[in-house]
Amino acid sequence: MGAAGYLINNRGEYAPNIEPEIEPIFNSFENPYLFHKGLPEYYPTPLTQLNHLSGLLGVGNILVKDEGRRFGTSALKILGASFATHELLKSNPAVKGICTATDGNHGRALAWSAKQNGLSCVIFVPCHTAHSRIKYIADEGAQVIVSQGRYDDAVAEAKEYARLTGYALVQDTSWAGYLEIPAIITAGYYTQMHEISQQTRNLSIPRIDIVFVQAGVGSWPSSVVHFIRKKLNNQTVKIVCVEPYESDAIYESVKQNALAGTRKSQKTIMAGLNCGTPSILAFDILRQGVDAFVIIDDQYAIDAIKYLNAPLPGDPYIAAGESGSAGLAGLLAILNNDMLAPLKQFLEIKTKSNILLFNTENVTDPEYFNQLLNGNKKNHAPEF
């Protein structure tokens, strides 16, 4: 069955406490979309229907927004990084270089953006980062520095590097005193939601009942939540936030009603979601706008990648990595784990429910992924 847990959030009116100087960034919904549409490599990523999987799971329709090939990279993080780099250069054309910390996708995205703009780029990665993810970043022309610690340690090292060198820190998590750049990155993801708004008009499914978002530090899911609750003013669709059971910083923060780090091992195959402390900007939006928080065992992610990468006959193939599959993994857990039965009832998952999922990343560690797909690897990350 696998370990799992949930919190039902009896949220009230959506009114997140966003700093006054940051609020215009969060509420400027059109600018990122106009910027990305102007790039020569732009095209909308597909919104795919999984009709046969929907039938197997006993729900109405499963839709997957597939970000696996956005701008030729492997993940949606390119939306935030490219927009932030663009805005940074508008305000400071003399910037000599940029740096960040990453579990993989944000770093590759920032390296891509730096290359497009002729900037030097230094990326810090946690000690357990897969060699393939490091290579993808280096192939974009960035210098990669491997931290001696985990994600939070890499963030601290990138912050110190920026202070010593004068490089601009373009980090996708926030803390007190560092809010503007993370807010711009979060706004950059709105492009995806503009596309979904248009794409659902062209489908036979005009109404979405439940949205699943996976979370690391929380910047990307907070963009989805804020767009739905603020831009679309949709207060009825139910939003579920999914995290690994062993790396549950947002779940723990909601549980304590204060920003907190995970108390667990951080051993998970969902590397892109393996973050010790949430973004301060993201946390308030998520606890104000999400209806339920669920933490799931890695085995559900393995099941999810099999459904997406080895689909049922008649369903399309979706190249999705362990973190990219986490939304579907959350749905599988809720449908199959008796401990989550009250959550299934709360969400009213029925035979006519229309469910929106996101594939946030392609396969970023092919060797390890193939071992998982073929059943030759334990369902937890290697020791480090």
C-alpha cells in the first residue's frame, strides 16, 4: 500500500499576504505570456487526454499538460528562468553573470537563459545530484559546482557566491529579504496557465473539477494556484498539492501553520521535489489556495511513470520523469490507499470527474529511470 498522509485545508476567502512591492509582479498575468510568445522557439506544449487510463481508474477524464519539451529543454522551469533573466537584464543591463542552486531543472533552465543572453552562469547542485543532470547543465555552457550538502546547503552556497562575485542570484525559492526575483520566476510560469485556458476551450471538457500540483520549494505550484484563484477567480475547483512522503516541507509547514522544514529523511526518487524548506512567498499562497495536501510513498511515482511511459493501448506516450509523474502518483495514491479514503471522499472523485495533471519534467536521469521502469531498483534514492 505504501506510506501516505493528508491534510484537508478548510480554506476561507483567498487573500494571501503578499508584500505590497511584490504584489504587482504576482498580478501581472499577461506580461510573461507576451514575452514567451515573442521568442522564436515558442510553441504551446500539448494538453493530452488519457482516455483509457481514465476508464481504468474510474474517473471521467484525465488531462496532462506535458512540459517535457518546453523550449527544447526537459522541464517547465525554463518559463520562470527565462522570464526572470529577461526582467533582470531590463533593470540591470550591466550584470556580468548569474548563479543559482538547483536539483536539476531550474539550473538547466537558467544555464539555457544565460547562454541565450551571452551571460556567464554558475550552478550549485546538491551532493546527491545525478551525473546526467549535471551534464545537462554543463552542456548548456554553465559551470557546475557540487555542494557538500543537500539542496538548502547548495542554496546557501549560491547566495554566498553571489555576494562575493557580484553575480546576480536568480533563485526560485525565497526568504526574508529575497523576494523580487523569486516572484518574477513564479510569474513566468503563468504562460503555461494561459495555454491551458485556451486549450480547454478546444476540448469537449470545458470544466476541470480537480487539479493536482506537485511541490518542491513551491514556486511553480503557487503560480498555478494564484492564476486559478486570482486571475480566473475560480474558487470552486479543488486543488491538491503532492509531495514525497520523505520530503514534505510544505505539508509540515501547513501542519504547523508556520514555515518549517521537513522532519524526514529526504530520501526520495522524486529528486526535483526534494527540498528541505519551502519558499516563503509560495507557502502563503499554497495554504490560502490549496484544498488538500498529500504526501506519498515513492512506489506511487514508479507506478505513475509506468502508466505514462508505457501507456495503456490507445493512450499517448508521455515522457515523464519521477518528479514529472508525481501529480498522477498522488491521484493513484488517493484511489488505492485506504488511509486516503477520507481525502477521496472530500475531493468527490467520481466517474464524471475531470482531472488536470502536469508532467513537469522529462526523463532527467535515464539510467536510474530505466532501472525503475524495469523494476530493477529499490523505490528510494541512493544513499548519500
